[in-house]
Amino acid sequence: MRATVLHSPGDIRLDELPDPDLVDDTDAIVRVVASCVCGSDLWPYRGVNAGSKPTQIGHEFVGVVERVGSTVSDIAVGDFVIAPFLYSDNTCALCVKGVHSSCVNGGGYDGCQCELVRVPWADGTLVKVPGNVDEAMIPHLLTLSDVFPTGHHAAVSAGVTAGSTVAVVGDGAVGLSAVLAAKRLGAGTVVAMSRHEPRQEVARSFGADHVVATRGREGAGEVKEILGGIGADAVLECVGSADSMKQAFQTVRPGGTVGYVGIPHDVKLNLPVMFFTNSNLHGGVAPVRAYLDELLPDVLDGTIAPGAVFDQTLPLDRVADGYRSMDERTAIKTLLRP
Amino acid sequence: MRATVLHSPGDIRLDELPDPDLVDDTDAIVRVVASCVCGSDLWPYRGVNAGSKPTQIGHEFVGVVERVGSTVSDIAVGDFVIAPFLYSDNTCALCVKGVHSSCVNGGGYDGCQCELVRVPWADGTLVKVPGNVDEAMIPHLLTLSDVFPTGHHAAVSAGVTAGSTVAVVGDGAVGLSAVLAAKRLGAGTVVAMSRHEPRQEVARSFGADHVVATRGREGAGEVKEILGGIGADAVLECVGSADSMKQAFQTVRPGGTVGYVGIPHDVKLNLPVMFFTNSNLHGGVAPVRAYLDELLPDVLDGTIAPGAVFDQTLPLDRVADGYRSMDERTAIKTLLRP
């Protein structure tokens, strides 16, 4: 099969690799219908946390089940499925608590910006989309494998509820998804912090009530002014950099919560300030599988249309262009079709 | 009046100071009926964060109102009152959100291990105890000025709810209060981590289902074994040291929350591990005033008897002995009567 391989920082290629095979009885092989590039794929692409040898890459996809292991019973050949970006058994003590991202049998795929993916624990992992899947629905369904539930996790972690005041730090696809997720949860006022016009537009279309382009203490001051002078009840930190986390804690009100979903890189927390202001930190890797039963119906009935985060669609053999445009921020998020 | 003054680390004296006077129209002067020594008083006593000149000390007390400013209307001369350890106006945007510890007009007293205290924002701060106050009720009411609501804040911050599995790190008066608070909130299994027999006994009397005397990874392993192998839903961190915070994160389950109420000293957080396990950090300075309407009735009707944290009562002129016995851990918490 054709599969995307990161050979070294900046060197993304579509290689010919052997088709994956069933290994365990609980596996499925899924033929990819659509995959995409994640902001977190850019870290190794840029040489941060990069491995030393060529590695398959990609973790977000939807597809059609092609083969199943002998004990797979809930998922069948021909099903159109959403694959959460981590697999999980959905039965262990941690899955039962809703922390599928820490499933005792869980892990990541070998890569999915390719044609075929082996999915361990297929019954526990894959979510079947009922009925016929319209072509126009594919981008929206694809967001359910990672980016939208990750934005949702930021909002849930930050305790967003009806009437909450919310600020979103980060205008990548996750940040934009967080805007939509916060509004879906009933947030009152949502302020998107963004300096990029096309992203501001998506944020507004997702329900952002205000956009603040200024950063740092001054930007936090603008947000506070919008939100009655005290800062946001909930700040959704969707980047993971030292600057963005600092921005988040500058923007949250005393007693409020920063919900963070960007993998932290060189972040320093000011714990004494957090303590004396009761500013909480909640979040981590999104347990995508835990949220799909709740989110899928809203996507299928059109209540939300999270696929608007995709502003570039490329055939798989142009995957390197997809990485380049996301790296250069000329694309928000790139969808790949094999 | 006689007032406790910290002259230099280890040098606590009862000095003669001028009586406090009303300054603002919103002030009250309260005659102290009982005060006590807090674990946090021991930090400056031991020379950590100590000021450079003699300073009045103490922040937990109950008493009888002796004078009120001209605009004080809810509190009257003769009222028996609980004084939350920080004053607050109870009307600002942050008080309305329940974060009285960040009140825009808030602050701390000049000290209260003495005879008379000036209380700013008396209406917003003081809580009147209805009816006659029985002598036996005084220790329980005194805990409401800080130590019990602080334990309660650890439990609330950690999200303790019906059936939660809980571990409490720290067997000082706050840790013991946290055991009682967790049980009051309906926690399922509560494990108290304590190596000291008298404190273990109080923990058990407050509802701890298990006591684990081992610390570090091994102690966390024992807690996990008790709690079904995955760690605690909620860990209540009631110390504030590097070791205790490390213990807390070793003991919490993925997706669980550490509720912390001990002022952090030299704590280092392992943010990547927190992120990949969704281990959350909530808490800070307890907004005592926010909790009193809920907690006072349970104390008055005997549902809870948090005063059991006091195992030493001394007259005020022996305050130095009180500090010494808490510093040497021969007393859990010392109550002072003027």
C-alpha cells in the first residue's frame, strides 16, 4: 500500500509499504476513506521529539472495514467507521471511568495517512456510522477521530457549562473546534484569540462572540474587559507552547479553569500564582472514544458542522504539500484522500 | 491588649499592643473567644517567608462583636461570629463567583491570636451563629474559620462526589478535616495516608476506611491496590511540600484530580505526565466564606464534629508552648483561649 513516512525532519514521503495484516483476533483492517494532518504531526515534522529512523505517521481517519479478527463482533466488514486516534478496549477500569486515552490495553496506530490501517481492539475502538454516508458528510465525520473531540475535551475539562464565559487560546483547528464545542455546551460569551483573518472567520462561523487579536498581558486585558473585568471562567488552551499556556493563565479569572489539550512543550507553570488565585489546570490527551456517542448524533443531524476546519483537500500523493502548507500556516488543516 | 507577635523565627511572644480601633465605616471590632495555631503559621515560625520585623500572627478565630462601624447592618454588637481567615465584601464579581479568597476588597487580619481584632467589611465577612453558643460547640465553630472549610475545599476542588474513591495526603489538621469533608460529600472509599497513630485514630473517627502508613511509590501502590488497581479518583493534597505533591500525583488515577490546599513550597510538577494521564490540579486558598452557609448547619446540628482536630487547649499566655508542640508534632492543632 501507499503510506506516508516521515524520513527526517521536513522530509515527508509517500512510500510503498506492505499491507498490514490481522495480528490479534480482536483486530480489524480498515481501508482509509479520508485522513488528515494534525498540528501534533508538525512537532516531529519540525524535528521536535522526532524519531531517528523513517516512521509511518498520521492518527486521524475514517474508513470502511475490510477484514475483522475472529472475535470481533460489533464491527463488521463493510461498516463505515470513525477511528478515534488511540485504540482502546472500552472495557477496562479506566475506559469505564471515561479515560480511554489511558486504556490499559490502549495505544496508537502505526500511521494512517495511507490506504490500510490495522486497528487493535476493533470492537472497543471503532464507532460505526449508521446508514449511508454522504460524501459531504465525510469531513465532518473525520473531525470526530481527533480534532473536534479534542476541542470538546478542552471545553469539558475547563468546566464549560451553560452561561460560562470562555476564552480560546490558539486558532489552529483544535482551537477553532474548541470554540464550536464551547458554544455547543451552552457557553455564554466566547472570545477567540486569533491574529489571522481566515481563522477569525471560521471562529465567528463557529459561534465566537468576540475576536481578540492582541496577545500577552494586553490581550488578556482586552478579554477581561469584554468579560466584565475579571477574566474568563474557562480558558481553552489549544496549543501547548510556553507562550500559550502563559496567555491562558493571564486570561483566566480567579477560581476559573484552564482546559488544556495541546501537548505541553517547555511549559513552566507559576504554581504560587495558580494557588493564590485558585486557577485550575485540567485536561490532557482527549479520550475521544468516550465522547463519540454524544457527539456523533449532533454531526449526523447537522447540529454542528465541525468539518469547516478543513480548508485544503489533497490526494494522498500530495501529502508533502499538505504538511508544508500547514507548517507555513497557509492551510488550517489538510484533508487527505487516498 | 495582649497579642501574639512573631519576633523572629522560633521567637513567639505575647506582647502588650494598643487595642485596634474602627477605621472604616464597614469595620467591626471583635473580642476573641477562641483562636488557634495553623500549620501555615509554622512556615514563618520556622523561618520560611518570615518578615524582617516583629509581626502579629494568627488568622483563625471566633468571637463576640464589640463595636461596629456606622454602615454595618447585618452584624450587631453582641453577636457570636465566625471569622473566615480572609475578609471579603461578599458582593464583588469574584465573591459572586464564590472566590471570596480573591475578593477585590479582600485581605487578611493584622493577627488574631490576641484579644481584639479589627475586621474590615464586617457584613461581608462575619457569619453570625444563631442562638446561644454552648461552650462545647466552640472548638467545632472555630474550625469553620479555616481548617475545616480548607479540608472541604480540597475535597470540592478534587471533585469528590457520591461514591468517589479518595486518598488524603497529609495527616495534619487540614488533612484530617479533608477526610471528614470527603465523607460528608458522600465519598465511597477514603484512604488516609498517615504514619502517626494518634492522627490515624482521628482519621478513622472522621470516616477514613483505610489508613496507609507507607509513602512514596510503594505507598501509592498500596492505595491503588485498595482502590481497585487504578489509583484514586480524587487525591486531597493537604501539605504543600514537594514530596506531598509528588505523592499526590503518584496516587491519583488517570483522569483523576488532585485537590490541593497546602501553600506550595518548592513544588515541581511533571506536566508531561499530567498531560498524558489527564491528571488534573485544582485548588488553592480556600474561599471559606463561600462555604459557611452550607457547613455551619451541619456543625450546629451535630452532623459533623470537626473540632476533634484540636488535641491541645492552652491559655493565650502559653501561646509559645502551642507553637512549639505543633512544630514538634506533639500536638495536631492547638486551641488558644484569651
